[in-house]
Amino acid sequence: MNRQISDEKNYGVPDEDTPELTEETAKQLVPAKEFFAQQGWKLPGRPKSETPKVSVSIRLDPEVVAGFKAQGPGWQTRMNAVLAESLRREKKSA
């Protein structure tokens, strides 16, 4: 199985590693989630968060973004923590 992928003329042509998909074999296909469950395997990747983050688009001053990025990886998480702390302080003073 150490073939070169660059063999363009055979790209997409069924072989012993990738047989042709027939109607019969297509009926045997199952979603990955179901396949992993049947095998007793965990799904790959990060587990689902109980409190997923919300994706937003905001405009920030360049120096704010640069300052957080300069602190290294995890800058978005740190920025989130600063904003969350600011909200907690606001609630206390209100």
C-alpha cells in the first residue's frame, strides 16, 4: 500500500484497497457515529461542551488584540476571562 498518489491516470479507479461502491455495498454503510458505537469506540475529537462558546464577530482596537496576542497562545480564552470578570464586577457594583 505504498503507492504514489501522483498516479493521476488511475485516480478514482477502483482497486483492491478501494473497491467500487455498488448499490449492495452502499446499503451496508452506516454513519460514523453508529459505526464507532458498534465497535465500542469513543468518537474521535474533543468531547461536546456542556456550555459551548458562541462565535461572534466584533471589532476591537488593534492595540487590544496585539496586547492579548503578545501574551501567547490562549489569548482568546484570556480575553473571554477578562470580559467575564468585568461583567461580574458590574453585577456586584449594581
